[in-house]
Amino acid sequence: MTNHQAGHLSRRSLLGAAGITGAVAAAAGFGAGELVEPKAPTALTTVGGDAVPFHGTHQAGIVEPMQSVLHTAAFDLTPGTGRPGLTALMKRWSVVVAALTQGQPAPGAREDHVATDAGPNSLTVTFGFGASVFAKAGLQARLPEALAPLPAFPEDQLDRARSDGDLWVQVCANDPLVAFHALRTLQREAAGKATVRWQMNGFSRSPGATAHPHTGRNLMGQIDGTNNPKPGDEDFAAKVFVPAAQAAPAWMANGSYVVFRRIRMLLDSWDRQSLTVQERVIGRHQASGAPLSGGTETTPVDLEKQNPDGSLAIPGDAHVRVAAPASNQGAAMLRRGYSYHDGFRPDGAPDAGLLFIAFQADPLTGFVPVQRKLARGDALSRFVVHESSALFAVPGGAAEGGYVGQALLE
């Protein structure tokens, strides 16, 4: 057999051949391991062993590197739960998450062994409060102005059953079982106090899938997140977190506001466009992520650059132009979006797109002006549909021995 023929053996054929040869070799006094040497089990390395602290100034799951799996859900309080029940729930949830994020069993919780043999896998759980919970808990006087309802945008086709909610939970991890187990545990612990309003799953690139750190891609094949604020930026904290000295109300000190949007991508329509059209819609080269104005992925977008014929290198309605901080009086937010795929619609089109999650110090100066601009003049709007929406106040992190939302509830 030639090397070329050997290279085309199926895995099943190869294993079958190995088994036969191994039996013959054993009969002849040779070990089968000389032909197929089994690999040692993979050790629990940084992917499974990494743990993110639950306690801290800010909640985890905001500035940490994105994990590969997302489970996000909104809960509504059951009738009669009120402030005492909400307080007890947040205390209990915080105790549970503090243990799970370190790879430990949740104290006092039923153990279903779904994640018993896994490490923490960078598990983070982030909590938020919706505007509707304040009246139910008798906390109207502590409702932040920034939690005012988001305005209606022209292209919205929102399903209200999958929007809003009293409480928000974001569960992220690098192992699907670890993420599922965490959310399922939280749901069980909420029994009698809160029920799931909606729940969605997302995914991102797995750690180690590329040879070097690389900005993720969305389901349109585009590199997505290049212009995200970076923790090393001078004004990063001011864009993402509520300054403690300026917090109004005070309980939001070191917190953030998160906008959640389920955005279905019209992938069949997108795929019918030529590569040139797709790149002009986005304003970047698809393969490299470099802006059409030149350079590499991280080269700043030059909105003034012109082509030899005098046309703009970045078209006037290109997504990167319309969404750029320079086009929105500096408005910016930290996007932490995940792709989703929920099968196929009746017409055969993928029910797939982006679970848009964006953290900011104030949605009225972050998300709202940018989305208004996008709704008016973004070429990408022809290929997406906004199907659900929510806004939550994400309080600061819990101190050791404390719980998330303590400054609000006490």
C-alpha cells in the first residue's frame, strides 16, 4: 500500500486493522502497543481547572475573557414573594454560586452529579435586576433612572414573552455540563420564590481553538468585537461601571447596566450577497477583519479615507462607521455577545444569530444613542431582526460573607 492510499484509510478501518494486527502480533510475542500506542488521559489543565472568584468589587462575567458556553435566563418573582423572599433568594443564590465557581458542591443543595467530575471551567454567574422587580419588592424609591424602558426602535419585532423580567442570570463556562448544572441548580433553589420567564443558550469559540488569541467571529463569518473597549484603556471603567462616588442611587456603586437583545440573522439572504457586498455592509475585510480603509484588524478605522475614485473607503452606511464612537459622540459599551442556533424555521432558514449582551455605565448614553443611529442608517439592518430585548441593573460584586444586591435589599 502506498503512503497516499494509507492516508485515506477511514478511522474505523484503521482501528479495525490495528485490532487484527494486534491479535496477530500478540500471538507472535509482540505487543500491540508497537502499532497503536494509546495516549495518556488528558490532565485537568487550565481549561477545566481555572476558577474565577465570585466575590469582588465587580461581579464576575463582565470583564473576564469570554467563555465558550452561555446560558442566560430571566426570572419573575412568584406572587407574594416580596422583599423578604427576594432577599432570601439572593442570599441563597450567592452562597451557591460562590461554591460552584470554585468547583465545589453547592452547600445544602441537591447534588445531581451532572458536573461532579469536572473542574470549575472558568464558571461565572452574573445577576441583574429588572425594573419590574422594584414594585414587587416595595423598592420603588430605589429604582434607578437608568432603568427607564428602552425606547422602541423602528425595526424591532419583539416577542414580549422573551423580553424583560424581574431578575437576570448570565451563566458562562468553558464546559457545557458545568454551565447547565449551574443554571439548573439556580432554578431549583428559586423554587417557590421565582420562576423562569425565558431562557436562551449561546456559544463562542472554545479555548485553544486557535493557535493564538483571536477576536471571535459571528455566524455571518465576520470578526466581531475588534473595537470593544479594552480593560487597559484609560476610560474603560468610566464607560462600563458606575463610579462609586457618583452612583445614583448609591446601591449601584461599582455596578453596571446590561442590555440584552436576541438578534436573528437572515443568513439565507446574507449568503446570497457577494463577498464584496458583505464587506461593504460591514466595512471590514471578512478574512482578516481589517477595515476597508487599510491596515490590519486592529488598525483604527479611518472614516475619512477615500478610494482613488473619490468614494469613501468605508461606505456611509457601513456598520463600523455607523456604530463607531466617533459617529456617536463617544458612546461606547462593552459587548459580550454569543452566537445561537435553535434549529430551522418553517421556511428552512436557520433560526440563528446573536445573543447581544452589552455592559455600560449608563444605557441612556451608551446603547440607546448607538442603536438609534443603527436603526436609521446601518446597512446591516437589512440582514437582522431584533426579536427580544431587556435591560437590567447589575449591582457591584459581593464582599466575602455578603451577597449580590445586599446594598439594595438592606
